[in-house]
Amino acid sequence: MRIEISGRNVEVTEELREHVHKRFARIGRQVSDLARLEVELMEERNPSIRDSQIAEARLHLKGAVLVARESSPEMVGAIKAVSLDMRRQVKRNRELRRRRWQQRRSAARLRKRAA
């Protein structure tokens, strides 16, 4: 899985890059090597917004694009929250694809028996 990290109103330091790679490593093992993950780190500069650090992740898979967006007072917390949300979405996507495959397989078996 390729990971692209960009920042808006935030300097993307090496520490943040390592944290993103660490958090999304588990997801990388569950998806194809051709998958592309875009992580955008943002900061709202409005002082009245308490959760000003925002992390948004878009995972481009074959036939689907999964999007997660989370905010937190600290960037590390936002990255952690968005990775957990993305992990849940990847798991659900895999289960749906697996279920469709099993249904098609069982339908083909029934057609063979009927013929």
C-alpha cells in the first residue's frame, strides 16, 4: 500500500510521517499492494474551535474509496482516531466482498445441481 501524506496549515514533520506509517501499517497488511492511501493533516486556525487538529484519510481500493475524517485537540489523537475508523471500514468492506463471493459460489453450485 502506498501512503501519501500532505499537510494544510501544518508542517508534516518526520515524526508525524512515522506515526502515520505506524498507525496504518495494520491496514496495509489487509489490503492490496496496489491500494493507495492519502492522508491529509489540517489545522483550523479559528480559536473558537476546540478540536482544531484534523486528519482525513482516503483509501483507494479496487472498486471502492473509503473516507474517514476525525478531529482532536492534538494531531496524534486525530491520526489515531482516523486510523481506527479506517480499520473498521476496511474490515466491513472485506466482509461484504467475502459474503458476495460466497453467495455467488453457492448460487453456482445450486445451478449445477438443477441442471
